[in-house]
Amino acid sequence: MGMWQVPGFYDAVKSPDPEQLAAIAEQGDNEEQLRQIYQVTRFLNDLQWNCLREQAAFTPTCNLAGLNAATQVKASKLCYRLGQWQDRFRLY
């Protein structure tokens, strides 16, 4: 999975605590069902299922959508999903 290259974006990110990891583990295993739904044989970067779920739940993201050669920059959208320790008012 790629990392957003904004200086300081990940500075406040902390690892999940044991209780949070236990909550993820208790969700059950629907790996095969998701593979069928999305018609994939492997996950991004060959992540194992438990690592993929942990990253999906706890890794902050910064996504740039709608930018291509035919699109003007003003038509793009930037979306953040911040971790619980990141300050939404300190957008980098």
C-alpha cells in the first residue's frame, strides 16, 4: 500500500492497542467472501488477511480522486481519513 508523501502526515499516528486489535480479530473471517465479491485472487501488496484488516481499520489515508489528463485540477477531490490521534485542523 502506498504511503502519502506529505511531510508530517503520519507523525501523530500510533499503533492500535491490544483491545483494538482484539476487536478486529473478533469480526470474523470473511476473506473468501470478499475475494469472490471483488473477484480478486490476492490483495494489494500481497497482504495477508489479518494485516489487510488492520490497515483498513487503523491506517490514515489521503486520496486524490478525479485527476487525469482530461480533468482540470478544480474538478478533483481530496479526501482524508485521519487516525484518532491526528488533528483535522492541522492538514499538512
